Amino acid sequence: MIVSSNLWEDVWRWRRRLWAWEEEMVAECRALLLDVSLSPNVSDKWVWLPDPSGGYSVRGAYDFLTTKEAPLVDPVTELV
């Protein structure tokens, strides 16, 4: 995939014609990216919520999934 270097252009070029299911996936991806704005002078990073200071590890994910602790997100808020 080649994404145009000009941020104002809405051009994605592909080496071959996409299958219908691939076009649907691209449309979903583009919809997810609509609200993303990049700021070159702002620090950005991913945070693993179960351990924000230590970061993600396979062991940490295993421990999180196998404990009986309350979920990080209230299930009621997921319905809204």
C-alpha cells in the first residue's frame, strides 16, 4: 500500500485491485482513522492499563486473564 505523503489528499494506491472484502476492511480502517490527528510536537505512547508503570508483558496479560479481579471497564458503560 502506498499512502500519499500529502495529508490533504485522500489517495490510497494499491498494487492490484482489491477484493470486495478488502475494500470493506479499508473502509472500516479509514472510518477509524477519521478522528485521529497527529501533532509532531506532542509525545504519544500506548499504555497497558493493568500495569501502566511496567508496561505490557505476556506474563502480565496471562495473570490479568486468569485472576478473578473486577474488569477494568464497567459493563454498563459498554452498552451506551
